[in-house]
Amino acid sequence: MNGIGVLKVAIVGCGKIADGHVEQIRAIGRGEVVAVCDREPLMVEQLAVRMDVPGRFTDLHEMLATVKPDIVHIATPPESHVMIACAALDAGCHVFVEKPFALTAADAKIILDRAKQVGKRVSVNYLYNFETPGLQLEQLVAKGALGDIVHLDTNYGYNLAGDYGLAVMADPNHWVHRLPGKLFHNVLDHVLAKVVPHISDDTSVQVLAFRRRSATGNPTIDALDDELRFMLRSGSITVTGLVSAHGRPVAHSLRVVGTKDSVELDYGIRTLVHSARWTQPSALGRLFPPWVQARQFFRNGVGNLGQFRRHEFHYFQCMRVLLTRFYDAVEGRGDDPIPADQILRVCRVIDQIVEGMETAQ
């Protein structure tokens, strides 16, 4: 730390997501962004000017030696994560990595092993686990309210008509096309991070991936599948997953089925509701569950309104919670918000899904 007890933070990678990192670092009031770094000088200058950051570098090692940050946030394409993370760790920095954490589980293990060797903390931006419904689920599972988990169903939409989707579809040289799992590889961390706390490393996978949209004639663009279905089995727990570029509305949800109770989470509207129960055998009994469900949604709405009034309902609130926990861990005041074994498990399952995609073709 510097002399005034504020963590010195550097950002590597000056793309769009870097703005969110800078904003949330400043919002939690635990760190000062002292430098930004990118191989492209224009990107460095634009981010530094836009966010008023003093240190501006195009060479990672020069930045590490000059600034000596406490924490490095890595917001570059995943193929560079091993090199950047290990360089930062060797320089005595803790590391926070944008998803995808690494291209493969083998690469992820290199980063995690290096962090253990040098005694530094590593985390990844699995921010949606720290959305309000994700935190509520964490509490329900911890107190055993759902019983044993039987099944999880995860649904994630990818809007190819959005700004990011259009960029990927318009540019055959976009880094997403270089990922082993291409389009899906860029979002599977978000899909799987929610379910890996509930499964083991002994997981079997079945996969179906295909392109639903019409061909463009460009082989790189047309090689991009846009619909993915998968099924996992881990002991007595199963997981089904849907990643869709065509389903509407664009979904982001999770259903957790337990032996005592089941819940449905919608990360888009930040709600968690317990599944409807029909306890009466008569037609009259069917009248009440919709009202019970409506009351649950009303309570969710009141809670969301309260967060809005407290300025806790913005898009990156979940990232703010995650960074707060990570910085607590860095300062020795808590455990890693995302355990290393869960990071590695996500990467292993992604490897299995990518292998299944390749086998199916």
C-alpha cells in the first residue's frame, strides 16, 4: 500500500470494460487508479483522459517497475491473461481478471499456481454471483432452506444486434473469433460460475451447438455457432444450459431445484422467487398460488426500489460487491470471494463443452 493506506491499482487493457473497473474501484473508496496500460497508445490516452488517470503506459513491465501497484486489473482478451497475470504476480501484485479467466483449464492452473507460490490473491469478474438474487441464493443454500440440490437450469441470452454482438459479427478479426469456443467461450464463465459451487470436479458433459442464422458467405463469420445447449451430470446433480442468440426476450436466469424447495432467479430484473406450490386438491386451491407469486414479486420490487434509493441498483452494483470482498481478502480481512477451485472448475467444464462442440461437428 502507499503511505496513506489506499491500495494502488493499475488497469491493463483499455477497452470499454475498463471504464467499469475504474468507476467501481473509485466507488468502493479502497483504491486509487494510478495507471493504465495497453499496447495501443491511443486507447491508453483515451481512457486516461476520460477517467483522469495520471499514469499512462504501453509496456507492462515498465508500468509494473515504475508504478509498483498493489493490485492489477486485467481487462485484455483472454489469450494474454497468463502472461500478464504471472508478470503482475511476480512483481508482487494481487490480480483481478476479466472473464474469460483463461483460454483453457491448463492456463488457469498456471495463474492460480503462481499466485499460491508468491502468496498473492487472484480473483475473476464473475460479477453475477454477487447480484442481489445471487446473494439471496447463497444465503438460502448456506442455511439448507432448499435441501439437497437436485437440478439447476441456466439460461443466458446473447444479443447479436447489440453493440458488442454487432462488433463481433462485423469484424472477422475480432478476438472472439480466436477463442476455442468462439462466441460461447466469451459468456460461458457467466453461465457456469453460477452452478459450479453446487457440483464437483467429476462432471460429464453432453453438448449441442449450431448456427441458426443464415449464412453470410464469410467463412469466419459463418463458423460462429449462435445456439448452445448442454447437460452436465455431477454425481446426483444435473445441470441444463441454454445459450441463445435468438430467444426473446434476451434471458439471464437460473432455476434451482432442491429436495425441500425450488427457486427461480432472474438476473436481469434482479428477482428471486420460490416456485409456486399447489397444496389443495381442488380447483379452488389453484386460485391462490398466483397471488402468492405476485406477493413475492412485489416484495422483490420493494427491495429493488430500496436499493435504487440507496444508489445500489446501478448496472455494476454486483461488481462493486465482488470488488469489495476481493479487496477485503487482499487486506487480510476475508476469504477469496471466488475460491480458486471454483475458478478452475469453470475452466475445466468450458474445456469439456468446447471439446463436445468440436466432436459434434
